[in-house]
Amino acid sequence: MNNSQSLHILALLVVLPIVIYFSRILVDEYRDGISSAKRGLIAKGARKKRRDEIEREFPLIVELFAILIGGGMSPSTALAYICEEGEGEFLTHLRPIVERMREGMNLAQALDLLNGEFDSPIIRRFCDSLAISVERGTSLIDVVARQVEEVRSAQRLAITERANKAEISLMVPVVFLILPISILFALWPSYFALGKNFGGG
């Protein structure tokens, strides 16, 4: 073995462990990146599912709140009653806020806290409207009645959007699977007859 071959083998013995080491680092980083992206997607899906569940419950909560306010209850008492009698994802997050109201937090602070608890434009508009009403001293009954209509309108719009998306999803197999097969069955006899005529000719 000459000196050149010895140097090549020595260089290989030195470089190979370094390549293996950095390859493992790259593989680990790639695996960690995939895991992080997967966890992010799962967390995003969970947040969206939670928000959808809360927005489905919210119109009923607002209607019950409007009835209790119309019956003469104060907002804090109405919220406490709803938390005691009801169940659901929204009320799970509302109960700690109601407890803090019992400890002395005022309605405006509670609405601000509730507003920051959820990433939902429906709940944000409701909290903002009530907070403005409390600040200006306007009638809560009128404000809550308007909010009931707005929340129901938003819910109908969300249902319509989901129905439109479902309709588009249903069109995909029709366009890409059923329609081509139908066209094939419609054209096949003509193609067969045309081929037979030319073959016979």
C-alpha cells in the first residue's frame, strides 16, 4: 500500500464519522420539525373544533341571557344562573369569570376578560356591545335583544357557508369520477361501432 492510498484511507476514517454525526443531527432536526408541524396542526384543529363548539352553543346562551335580563335579573345574576343550570364548552370557560365577579369584579371587567378568552368575532361583538351599553348607561334589554338577532344571523350565515363547502366537496367525486365514467359508457357504443365499421371496411 503506497502513501497515497494510506492518506485516502486515513481521510475516509476521519471524514466518515463527521459525516455520520452531522447526518444524524440533520435527521433528528428533520424529525423534530415534522413532529412540531404535526403538533401545530393538531393544536390548530383542536382550537377550531373548540371555537365551532362554542359558537354553536353561544346563541342559546345569549337568548337565555336575554330572557333573564328581561325578567328583571341583573347581568351578573343572570350569568351566574346560566352557569349553574347549564353545561357546555362555553360555560366551562365562563364559570371562572363568574366566580371572579362574585369576588368583586365588575361587569365591564368581566366582559373584557370574556372577550379575551375566545377567538370568536361573534362573542367579541356581544361583549363589546354590552360593555358600551354599561358604560353609557343605555338599556341592556334593547342591546341584548339586538345581539340575539345578530348572533342568530351569524349562526345562519355560518351554517350556509358550511353547507356550501359540503356541496362543493360532494361535487368533486361527481366531476372527477362519476361524470367521466358516464361519458365513457355513453361514447363506448359509438366508438365500438365506428371501429367495427372501419375494421370491416
